[in-house]
Amino acid sequence: MLIKSKTTSNTYALFLISVSFSLFGCEPPPANQPSKFVAKNASANKSLSKNANSKSANANVAENISNSQIESADKSLPDTKFNDAAAQNARLKLNLQWTFGGKTQTGWYIYENLISHLIETEAKAESREFAEALARWQKTAVLAPNGILDETTLIAIVDNWQAHRLKIRGFASSDELTTAPPTDFYNPERLEELRRVERNTYAAYKKMVAAATADKSLNLATDGRGNLASSEQFLKIISPFRSKEYQQKLRRESPNSGRAGLAVNSSPHFTGRALDIYVGGEPAETKDSNRALQVETPVYKWLVKNAGKFGFKPYFYEPWHWEYAPD
Ligand SMILES: [Zn+2]
């Protein structure tokens, strides 16, 4: 069930509507930011090597990427168009300067798994094959099919992801909610009132967890009945439904942190259909080094490929935040 590109005016209008309510799932950059993102020219970036070397996950991304390697490897190929695109993508992946929610972003390496899933390729972003897959996607998105993941294409990709998120933002009524047991939670001591989930979302979550535990490559500790063992942290729920009162409490507790941007009047968590799920690292921390680590975990990569089968759509910026929005 791969997400196909839709850049019709209807979808775009929906996106424009939804973005003003749902730019951020849980941990946005500070408040008062405009609800749109604007890409800037990559040439201004001088901080690439510092960012790329700050954490091992980033260093992994950066290592072995050498333009001369890419160019020499591809010299024998007849068509140079996508070889050049591959070389550009190797650079843009790490240093494209763009803005999301008023905050400058560097590169798109954190989103490589999601991008590959969208454009239907297993190839690495530095490869000619990736550029060719991207060009096919660009055609469906009515973009110039040059295979280069520049600011225009990145914004079209982000638009596509955002357009597939929850469209509703209202509070779940109590009869729409069920209370999940403590064993489903990253913090098993979480209070009962903070363990509520919209019923269909919870059923879909349990099916997804059963499928993940059946996938032996993930090595998840289970109870033998499709549930995660108490010792397992991956895929446990960090935060499900939030009442308005609870959201206000979070906001009061962290008035000056990133959580200051917690939406008070609109959060996908109000619907009971948004789940923060443990995917590694610090559970819900937006700094790049943490997100770069999270997107490298087998569990996150599994979610990117499989969550859609269970109706869950990603919020690209927060690897832990998934919304139940079946097609
Ligand atoms: Zn969330």
C-alpha cells in the first residue's frame, strides 16, 4: 500500500488547511512560527561537516560519500544525466538548507527512509537508481523529472506526507476511547487517565504490534501471544490521547522549552488517533542527532515500510509520532 503522489489542487487545498492546524504533532519548534516552510539555497550552508560529525549516526551518513567515488563509479554508464543527479543528491542529502516551521533544517538525510518508501526504491540516496526512481515520482508530481532532490522536490514530498495525515482535530468523546493496559506503555506506571486511545486506533495498533513481533528480524521480546514483553521498549506507546487539560499541564510545566510550542487548541493527540511510539533514542526529542539515531533503528525502518498497511501515517518530522488515518 504505497502512498502515491497526489498534487491535485484538491489535495493541495486540504494540505493548506491541515498544515495550519497540524504542522507539528507533538514537539514543534518554538511557538509564533509561521505555519509554512520555505526552502533556501543550499550554497549558504557552511555547517555541514560540524553537523554531520556531531553524532555517529550522522557520521554514518556522511562516510564514504565522495563525489569523486560517485563520479568514477558511474563514468562507464552511457547517460550522464542521472549520474550528475546522484552526485547532487549526495550533497543535498546532507546540506540542503531549508526551513520548516520557521526553523532552519539541514539536509534531508533524516527522511531518507520515508523518501525511499514514497518513491518506491530500495536504492541509497547517492545512487543513480535513486535518482531514476525520484525522476519517476517527479513526473507523477508534475515536477521536472531531473532526479535531483532539491528544495522544490523536497517541499512537494513534505506536502504529500502532510496531506495524508489526520484531517480531524476534534476531541474524542469518552465513548470513542478505550483504556489500554499498562503493559502497552513505555512507562508502565502511566496513569489510567493517560492511557486512553481511540478504539479503532488501538485495535490497529495491536495488529501492527502483532505483525512486528512475528517478524523475527526485529528481535522483539514478546510474551508469545503477539504482545510485547514487559522488558521490551520498542513499539510501546509513549503518549496516546491527550485531554485539553493535560496538554495545558504539559505546556505549563515547560513554558520555555520546545514543548512551549505544544498546541493548546489543536493537537492530533486530542483525537485519540495519534500515538507516540518508542522507536529508539530519547523517546520524543526533536534534535537532529536524536532523530538521526531513531531513523536508523530496525523498528523505525519497519514502521516506514509497514505502518501504512495498518492505517498509520507518519509525521515525517517526529519519527515516533504516528496517526491512524486509513485511506
Ligand atoms: Zn505525538
